[in-house]
Amino acid sequence: MPEAVTEDLQKGSSLGKVLKSESFSPADTGSGSLSAPLYVAWQTTNECNLACLHCIEESGPGKAFKDELSKEQTFDVLKQLADLQVPYLSLSGGEPMVHPHFWEMLEFCSKNGMLVKLETNGHFLTKDAAKRLKDLNVKAVQVSMDGGSRETFNKIRIHGDFDIMKEGIANLGEAGVGIEINYSPTKFNTHEIGMAVDLAHEMGAYSFYTGRTMYTGNAVKTWHLLVPTPEQYEQYFKTLHEKTKEYEGRMRVYFHEMGLLEELRYRIKNPAALFIVLPNGLVKLINALPFTCGDLRKDSVTKIWGNFQKAWKRPEVAKFIDDMATNDKLTAQLHNWVDLS
């Protein structure tokens, strides 16, 4: 399967940000006749301590949605997922660790046998937090690095600190939590990709993900600062091919070299068995499309799952994807949600 299910799915800004785990890759499984999704990618809040140049969600300080799910609504959704035996949950944001009920959500998942992956910028991964993540059986933590050096990392991740991020990863390693690294390419960091892959392995990561940075969210406003040249992308992927071979058997290097259009053409024929839950409870088909198929504030997970399977067959979805062939800037509309429920 092409690897972009998730930039789509989850929260990152690069097309190659993919959810995988050592023993379970739910995004690889089609929705078929399943009675519930296998995987839920939950953007728990739009609030974030950073204000990254490339953030597809336009997250940042003070950017929480006004209508984000209440505690009661949050745990109602979690209970439904547990009752339906949904096996895998990814928590992202914004920054999920600033969510007011973050730890309670993890405790609920742990008690109910749900595997959890956390996507974070790494700035709250203290020794105590890392140990607590381990104690709560968190399957993996994916940390966004986006630079092989302090200079490039701090340039793209406004308010971020390269050394704090590295310290957080070190704390995960010490606690025995699985480590994944995500890297979004820009014109000022593509030359550091080899260094970044080496650093990820040195810090104990078992997976490294990257792809093409998307034209959406903050990147629409900062594209002139971000987008690599075709020549830079060519060298970038050449290095990644080399690193894939170099680390074979030691660390998995995943990257999505295709464009977004190819991925969506694949996905419309093969919808993955997943939900993307926005902070306000709306459920999207995939991050790279503007379409929603339900609202968890008023609809059940089961009802929305039925909507999800039907929505992928709607002509509006096919037309939007076809239109992207002649207008690759349509991704700028991904937050102008279109309800298909």
C-alpha cells in the first residue's frame, strides 16, 4: 500500500507521515465489511505550544477550537470505541500532551486494552512523563524532528527547541517506549536528511517517516519559504533510498515519494479502515480531503462508520480528486469542511 495513509490520517504536515507499528499496521487494511474502524486518528486539540511554519492544522498557542469536545463527550467517544473493540488509537493535535484530559484518556485506553500511539513535538517528554507513558502501555511515540541540526529545527518549529526535543527522545529511550521520528522537508532542511536519519537511529528510533510537505494550513502562507526545488527533492529521495539500504534490519526508513494525487486515486478505490476525528468531534474521510462524514457530538461511531463507507463512493469526492490533477493548490481548502453525512 502507498504509504501516505497518514499524513492523511494523522496530523503531520508531510505526505509521508504514516502510522505503522511493529506488529500491527491497521492503515494497511481496507474498510471492507468491517463493523467498526480498525484505527482512529484523533486530533484531540488544536492547541499547541509551538507555531510551526508547515503545520497542516494551523495549530499554535491560543488556537484551540472554541467547540472542542468536552470531557463528557470525549469519554463517551472513548467508551464507544472500547465497546466496539477498536484496537488502535493515535492521539495527536495540535499538541496532545496539552489536552486537559490527556492522561485520563491514556488511562482509559490502557484499562480497555486499546493500543495507543502518541504524536508529539517532544517538548513535554520529561523523565516522569516518559515513564508514565511506558506504565500506560503506550505502543509508540512519534516525535516530529524536521531538522538534523538546531538551526534548521528551530527555524521551522517556532518556539521549539532542538535540544529539548532530543532530551525528550532520550527520556523515551531510557523508559523503554518505542520511538518513531517524522521529518517534513523544506528548502532549508533537505540537505540534512542523511544526518537526521543517522541521528534518529542513534537515539534509538525503530522507524523514520517522511514525504513531501503539503500545501495546506500554515504552509499556504509560508510556501515560498518552505517548498524544496525539484532538484532538492531528487537528492532528498536519493539519500533516503541509500539510507533505507544502510539501515535495513536495524531501523525502518519509510518515505512517500509519490505526489498526493496518486495517493488519493489509490485511496478512493481502497478506503482504509480508519477514522480521523477532529478536535470538535467531526470525522474526516482523510486529512488530504475536505470531506466529513459525521459529528461525534450527536452521532454514534457506528452511524458515522456507515456514513464513512458510503461517502467514499460519493461523486463529490471523485470530482475533487480529479480536479486536483489540474489544480494542485486545492489542498489549501482542506479546512473548509464539506459535510457528506
